[in-house]
Amino acid sequence: MHFGAVFLATFALSTALAHPARALTCPWPNVALSFSQADARPEFFVVAVGRLERLGEPVPGAVGRMEYPAMFLGSIVMRDGLGPLHYAQAVVSSSCGAPSCVEMAFSDEALFFLRRHGDQLVLEVGGCTSFVFANPGEAELRIVRDRLR
């Protein structure tokens, strides 16, 4: 009887812990894959290099999402280089419950795939989608420029 109780407890624990392990099935993030994912969507995305500055506490967004108000300072990636420096209102929209999911968005300079929503830019984080790459180099920028139409 003791073995049965241990087995049930172990089974319950492994079942409870199985959901976070799903992230292990996601493809390793890379700029080319993220470009393809954004390009396949009906919304309009811009690819930009810069920083996001957090402007306040997160607020509940759409179902299952937290939204972090932010300001973007950076440049749009263009075929022939980077566009002019500009500021834009932004929001980081996270479907991930862990604070670490949004921390990369507010770290050093990064390459962002930002969805346009009215006059605001939206960075989506969480799940298997990776739309932020910290400290991009020339190789990452070249991947984007080569795919721009």
C-alpha cells in the first residue's frame, strides 16, 4: 500500500511539472525563424534595433496576458542600413507568467520584431515565439536586411 501512495504522489508531481517542460519542444530562437513567423502573420511588423524603457507596472491585457507600458528608442532596420533614431510608445505583451520572460525586453540594446497596433508598437513575449534578440551583431542585421522586400 505504501508503494501505491508513493507512485500516486510521484505521478501527480510529474504531471504537474510536465507543462513547463513543453517549452523544451520549441525550436531554438533565431532571427530567420522569427522573421518568417512575423512575416506569415496578417499584422504589420517592423524590425528595429534599440532599447525599451519600462514606464510603469504591468497591467492585465487580453486573456492570459500582462502588458508592460514602455517607450522604444531606436531605429528601424532597412535594406540599406538603419533608419533615423526615434521614440515611440510601446507595450510589452507577455503570455508568460515568469518575470524572466520580459526581462530580456528591458535589457541592453536588442533587435525587436514589433507589431504595429495603431500608433503603438507591441513586443510579444512568451511561448515559443521569440521576437527579441539581445545585443545583435552584424550577422543578425544582415539576416533581416536580406529578407526585407
